[in-house]
Amino acid sequence: MNKIISSKEKKEMTSKLAIAFGKEIKNLSKENQEILLDDIVTAFQNRIVVFNRTISQDKLNTKDNIEFHCKPVLNHLKEQ
């Protein structure tokens, strides 16, 4: 996911998460539910970008120039 998702797509994802986490977030105010769900969608987008970048590079460097070689151990998405 190297693209910015549209507001429609983000609303769809948020709606699905609201259903999936309905029991867990029901005691939060409506405003806090919206904030939390938006944060989850944003975190998901950011994590996917990092994973995609890591997979394409096969290595990841930190600020301290520590190099991590990243080879996928499991790739269950290709199996589906």
C-alpha cells in the first residue's frame, strides 16, 4: 500500500473496524471511538508501507547504521 487511500476507502475500513471491535470500544464516547478507529487505520497504513519497503529492500538500516537483513519466514498471503 504505497498510495494514500481515499476518504471513501478510509471510511469503509473504519466502519469494518468499528464492527470488529464493537464490544471493546462500546464504553468509549463516540468521539473517542472515532479517534481510536482513525488511529488504528493510520497505524495499519504506516505498518504496511514499512513492510513493503522492507520486503523490496531485503534489508533495513537504522539511524545508527545497524543493518537488518529481512527475509520473510512465512508468506501466508501468497498461499491464499
